[in-house]
Amino acid sequence: MKQPELNRRLSSLDAAFLYLEKKECPLHIGSTSVFEGKITRRDLIKQIGERLHLVPRYLQKVVPDPFLIGHPTWETDDDFNIENHIFKVKQKKALSETDVIKLAGETLTTVMDRTKPLWEFYVVENYEGNRSAMIAKIHHCMVDGISGVDLIKILFDITPEIQPPPPKPETVKEEKPNREPLQQLFDSLIGGIQEGINRLTDMQMGLLHLGSTLANPQTVEALPHISGVLPAVLTPAPMLPFNGKCSGERRLAWSEFSFKEARAIRTTLGGSVNDVVLTLLSEAVARYCKFHEFPTKDKIVRFMVPVSLRQKEQQGALGNLISILPVEIPLDINDLPHRFKYVNQKTAVMKSAHLAEGLLTIASLFAILPAPVQSGIGAVADLPFPPFNMVATNVPGPQVPLYLAGRKMLAQYPYVPIGYGLGLGCAILSYNQTLYFGLSSDAQAMGDVEKFKEILDEVFADLKIVVEKLANQTASAVGAE
């Protein structure tokens, strides 16, 4: 894979994940991977150490702007030691799945140390069933979900045989320029101005794109439906049982479903796998609310659905290239096929109107603000009401088995950060014909994420039964003709 050119200064979006981070809202993404057989810390240090030159960002740390004029910069960590990033979990016996889920929650609770490159791996060498596990933490300022999958392609192999990595390029060690304070001040000023120009250009291009989209006859026809989306952008979300003050303590739950069965549901009902995901989650929220005797009549759930805007030529580039879609779904739809149809129509309207690009244009207004203002806003940021009820991010992964240090990866449960009143999030990764759901909750805002997982599993089982009946009815009708 050709290495893309890395930016030295963080973009406004990347820096926002630093500015908005606090103990109650640690902003790293992560995953827990399960492997066949035993992977040791030494195995990982060797395998990953030999390939780190392919991802030089992982050798860099975030350095604040010396004059606090521009966003922080990425600088090579001269004291980098891979042993400070890969750790062995101390254990006296084989850990059960319950143990590993609890450990992952505890590991993902703590804010990362910004004095070193912002990634860490924790290895469970003895996991019950002759397996091992790895808990990964990577700060969101470094990657989004899609670029995280790109990283997997570099560190993992597609066969059990460990492939030799490309040789390190011959480099001549260059002395770091000893910039005078005046030169540093100039760099900061130029960096801040350049980022402002970049975001202004993004906004102008977005406005042009939005204008051309609105001029499209198909978009004009959809405007009455698009108008119904605006409240989701401009008003706070209604409070649901898992929305409230967050402590930062993370509790996790995992589910997995057959990708083949999800595709069969999609095919029968006429939509996408993402429609299946949002149908499952919205119905699970409705049933969870009823479990807590929370009224669902005329109530909605608003999902924050990240959308990658990464173009094909940007694959392999780190950092964040995302926008969001605010998807509102009524809680009082009691029929699963009708719920799916509602979700499908809602997301189709948003896609046809290129709403994600339009909302990114609006977000660029904030990004134009000088870095000190953005940092100051992040330092005091708090919300009396959350803008969304729940994060739901669906990332497509490889559909063939992957191997790390010669060991097959059996499962990977993703993790998405939450906070600011969002007490529940769900990250979904498709890997090797399975959909892996990683539920993350804040222990204070939601103390029973395991109950939500139980409900989610029931919803999938119910949806399969309903769809199978519909498919059989359709087949019978065709046979009768």
C-alpha cells in the first residue's frame, strides 16, 4: 500500500477530539479481538514492530502549539519504545468471556497519556477455550472507523504464514531544525491561517455541491421529506432512559449475528444492511424503554450515524474524514417490516439529498474559528440535553479470515466512545461473514447494558422469523401462479 502524505498539523476535526475529551468522555476508539491459540506480548511486539514504518503516525505524538495559536502538531517521538504501547494482562487463570468484557470496559475507561503516541494494545495470553485476546485503544484524533480498518490491512495477514513486511526505506537521519521563537510563531500563524483557508474552501465547495444538489429535480421532489429532518439538526433530542450525566466508567456488552442472515433480511424487505442495523437498534431501544416503563407513544430515538466521506484515493490516509446523519425513528412502530420500511425511506431521502455533505458544510462554520477559540469552547463544553440519544456506527470490514502473528482472528468487537449525555453507543463491524455489535455504555447513565444486549438478540431472532414467513408467503404465491 502506498503511504499517503501525512499532514503535520492536526485538522480542526482531528483536534476537536482532543479539545472535547475529558474524564467523563474519553475519546479513543477501540476493539477487542479474539484469536485462535495463544498470542503472546512478545509475538505482538515483533509482528507490529516490524511493520510500524508502514504507519509512521504511530511513531508520532501530539505536541501543543507553543503559542496556542494553531492546532497541535504531530512530531516524531524521539523516545519511542514499542514496549510502552503493548502490555501483557496479568492473570492467574484463564479468563472467561465475562472477565474479558469487564477487563475491556476497565481498559477503555481511562484517558490516554498524551506524552507518547496515542495507541495501546493489551494482550490476554490465556483466554478460555485455547484462545487469546487483544484490547486495542487508539485515540480518535488519529483515525476514524474506515482508516482503522485500513490499519488492520497493514498489521494483519490473510494467511497463517507470516508475510515479511516491505523493507524499511533507507533514510538519512536528519537533525531537527532548531527553530527560533520568531520562526515558531510564524509557523503557528501560518498553520492557523492555512487551516482556516482549508475549512473555508471546504465550506465553499460544500455550498456549491449543496446548491447543485438542491437544483436536482429529484431533490426538489424530496424537499417536503427533507424538511422533516431539520428538527433533528436544530433541536435537542428527547431524553431516554440511557441519556443522562456520564461518569466516564465504561461497561460493555457484545453480540454477533450472521451477515448472511442480515443480507437475506435486506433482500426480502428491500433495503440495505445498514437499514437492518438501524431497525434492530431502534426496536431494541423501544423494547428497552418499555422494560423500564418509559412511554414510547409519539416518542422517537435519534441516532448519530457517522458517514465516511473518504474517497477511494484517500484510502490508507489516517485522520478523520467523516460527517454525521441525524436519523430519527419513531419508537411506537410495533410491526418490524413497517419499521424497516420507515428506516429505509428515511435513510434513502437523506442519501439522495446528500445531507451528510450539507451538514459537514454547516460544521465547517465552527472549524473556521481560530484554534484558541475552538480549544476554549472544548474546555468548557457541556450540554444540558444531548443532541442525539445514541451513537450507531457501522463499519464494513474484510469478509475473509485475517491472521495476526500467525493466529486466526476469530472475532472482533468494536468500541465507540460516548459521553455528553449519550450513555449508550453501538459500533458494528462486519468481518468474515459475521456482524459484530459492540455496545458501550456509561455505568452512571446506563447500569444495565447487558439487558439491552439481551433485548437486541431477541429482536434479531424475531426479525428473522417475520422475514422467513414473508419469504415463504412470497414463494407460495409465485408457485400458485
